[in-house]
Amino acid sequence: MTMETLPDEPTVRDLIHAIGGLTAILVGHLEVAGVTTATRIAGDLGNYAAITAETESNAGDILAYWASVLRDVADNHG
């Protein structure tokens, strides 16, 4: 895959899904390595989402969505 083969105009949904999926994988690796837990990162991300939503509601909503996904992963994993 190269930059030339990527879609010219990915949708916002595509970007949110791709970046969020990457985040979930990284969180999983950090948890397995004993660096932190998905629960802690989900909590921190939830706090960041709430603060961000005060000035940027769309970004806050996206962050809150991924915080809830990470919370669900943590709840079902541990």
C-alpha cells in the first residue's frame, strides 16, 4: 500500500474507524506489556472527550465514542 493507492477522499467515518482501530490495537499492546490498562486509558480518553466537547463538539463526540469502545473492550476482556 502506498499513498498513491489510498482513496483520494476517504470519508470522515473511514478516518474515524481507521484511527480508532489503530488506537484500540495500541491500547491492547500497552495492556499486555503491563504499561497501563484499557480501563485507565478509556477513563483518560473520556475525560479528554468531555473537555474537548466544551469547545469542539464534533471532536468531543468522536473521542467519547472511542472511550466507550475501549471501556467495552476492557469490561469484556478483564
